[in-house]
Amino acid sequence: MSTLSYKCPSCGAPLTYDGRQQEMTCGSCGNTFDPETIRTVSEIAREDAGHEDMRWQMESGAFSENELEKTRTYSCSSCGAQLFTEETTVATECAFCGSPSVIPAQFTPGTKPEAIIPKIVEGYMKKFKDEKVLLNQKYIRDESKTVADLITDKVSSLGENLIVRRFVRWSLGETTQPQEPAE
């Protein structure tokens, strides 16, 4: 008879199954996980394992005149990487560090009134923070709550102060096969 063993996505230690709580528990870091989540993460890791030797086919050569006219180059203020954008791009995200980049040179008096530009930047930064800052993210088991709401609830029920010392950011989503449209 064969057995399955799963490793903790946070620290790599072996997970044990707690039948009473129906969860996988890490004896090393203390994290608990839903078994279905662990199966999904393991499946994704197995699928990704075969992609280390991917080779990208790149065309050598310079940009065409048309491409050069429509392309702008800027430097990321966080990591210094060069950002290549279309001539109409006003806000983008750095492909290397994920930092939001707003390109003020693209705002011209004819395109947006001066009073609206700060609101656009503020909205873009709020969206970025809501997606990237842990406490602003939706809690995965109850999307009506944020992680900050969950911590506040736990503090009030336990009567103890809680501090997030570390976390792991997981990204679930894209599949390797195209999804069929719902009918």
C-alpha cells in the first residue's frame, strides 16, 4: 500500500493530517491548510516542475522605424529596470519588481485636467495596495472579510494581541488548458 506525503508550502516541513479538524498541520511552523488546497498546490508544483528547460525563441535585430516611433523607454523608480511602453501608456507595473509606475510625462494638459491627475494616481496606488498589502487582501475562506478583519476578530475572541510574523504569498489561477465559455 502506498502513502502520500505533503510538504508545508510555507517552510517545506512534512504536514500531518488532523482528522478532527479536517486540516493538514505543519509541526514546524504551525500553519494549517485545507487538504484540497494542499492537493491543488502540489498539483501545480508537479505541472510546473517540467518547465525548467523552457527555451524562448527570440528574434534578433533592432526595432523597426514604426516600432521605435511608438515606443517609449522609462526607468523603474524602485529597481531601475528599463520599461518599454507604448506612447500612450500612462500607468503600468514593472515586469521585474511589480512596482506600480505612473509616467507623468505622458499626462499633457490637453489629455487630463490637472485636478484629475492626482486622483488617477491615488486610485492606481489604492488598487495596488489592496492587491499587494497583506492586511488589505481578502481572506481566502471568507471573501467578505480582509486579513485585517480576521486578525481583529481573532484578537477579540482570544483576548490576546496577534502579530503576523511571516506569510507566504500564493498565486492560484491560470491553467495550462483554455477554459470553455459558460453556456
